[in-house]
Amino acid sequence: MKYGPLGRSGLIVSRVCLGGNSWGAKGRRGWGKFDEAEAPAYFKRALDVGITFFDTADNYNLGRSEEIMGATLMKMAKREDFVLSTKVGIRMSDTANDVGTGRKHLMASIDIQLKRLQTDYIDVYQLHRLDPYTPMEETMYTLDQIVRSGKVRYIGGSTMPAYKFAQMITIADWKGYARPIAMQNLYNLIQREEEREMNRLCLEQGVGLIPYSPLARGFLAANRSKEGGGATERAKNDAQVQAGTYRDCDWEIAERLKKVAMGKNVSPAQAALAWMLSKPYMGAPIIGATSLDQLTSAAQATEVALTADEAKMLEEPYQFRVSPQH
């Protein structure tokens, strides 16, 4: 496992992060395996292979993901030995203020999340989604107060327009508030829209990317067919494949990924992660896992290096989903 700073901060993270979207999801979907009984084995394997960065959110299974992490991971390692990130902003109940990035919701949520997680502080606190009502100045002022209180060490953002993230950074610099160090967006070999603006902004501003779905819902494991189905539970149950939503260029990238992987004696998933880790704005891709071996494989991927020609070969077939705007 390799390690490095997250953006231009002093926070050192493993170059792979274990995501918690499946924790507490058992019975909700075919590959949602994690409950409180099964989670410890995955946390232990992650720690054993050197993964020290873990991500979740209050909205993941309505708090169950955070609860499971608090009940298991917090008892398996010293708190200072790992980095914990979580998110806030998506609606949690029908209560009017139980949503968004306003002061009332943020101040209430941080205490609830700390209780679920059974910890005194969160390393990276991210805005999961912005709301259309709260001024950015109110959000940034509140986040800064939460940081100054000691309940949060650093802040970040998640999927949002690049101009909104630029507003967060600008207000932080202008007012002397805590500055975002992380952006959790959707990015992988077949979903590269963020290269146009967000990734460039993050590189320029010293913000580390911690993208979700680095293997495109498992598609970049290259174990699926156009007809549907595959080797894993997720492949067998993935509605996107069944609906034919992957494009011809996506399937071409998957085929090229197999060739590159074979030439390096690694798996396609490892090659896909290695491609992401080669990007200068990359902090740590957030992976999910439905088997313990996937965690070992992901850790090994941090040691895989692609040549410039191999990266070009993988990138060539890509077609942007929306035409560039001039």
C-alpha cells in the first residue's frame, strides 16, 4: 500500500479508501452484503492490507452505515491510526430542517454523526449535496465553526458544479475560513466528464480527488457481457447492464483494459485503479467490496504503474456524454 497527502494538506491517507455505501444495506440489493456481523472481517482485511482511509455518510442506509462503522472499526484500531470521512446534506427525514447545508442542519448533524460513529472527531467532513436555499457564506461560516470546535479536522465537497466548489474555496480564502481539501466526485475510465472543469480546478487549488465508483459499478472489472450478467453478484444484478446503458465505446475500453492488464499480469480492476492513481489530482479512489480478496487486490493496485502509451490506449475510445460548451 502506498500513502500520500490529501491535496495540499498535512493529512496522510492510504491511496485507496474503503467506502461504506453497502454497510447496512443487506437485503436492499443483490450485492448489499454488509451488516454488523459481517463488517468486522472487511475492516480487519482492509487494515491488514494497509487501507487506513474509510468513507461513509449520514444518508448511507439512513445512518446504519455510520452506526456499523462506530460499532466495529472504532474498536479495531486506535483512532489516530486511521482517517475517517463522512458526509452531510442529503435529506434524513420528513422534518423540514433535516436536510441541506444550512446552519441548523449542520450543527445538529455533526453531533448526531459523532454519536453514531462513536468518536470525538471526524477527519474529513464533506458536503454530500448542496441545497438551493442556503447562501454559501452561511455554509462555509458554519463549517469553519465546526472545525474550530475540534469536532472536524478538515472539510471537503462532493458532487456539485465546479463553479459552486470554486465559491467554497473563494469564500474560505476571503474570510479566512477552513479550506476544502477534498472533492468526492464521480470519475473513472468510462465517466470522465469531470476532467473538463472540476478536476482541473482541484489540481490548481490543491484539492485531492477521492472519487466514488472508480470501477464504474464494477463494470471496469471487465467481467460482464453486453447480453447481461457476469461473474459476481453485482454483475448479475446490475440494472444498468440489463438496461443497455453502457455504450459501445465503454465496452471497447473494457476490452482494452483486459489487454493492458494481461500484459502487466494484473487484473483489469487493478489496471483501472492504476490509471486513476496516475492522475496528478488523485488522492484516493473510494472502492466498495463484496469479497475480502477485492480489498487485497485494490491495495496491490497502488504498486502498479502504467506507461504513457498504456494510459493513452485506455483513454482513446472515450466519448464525452455531453458536448463541450464554448
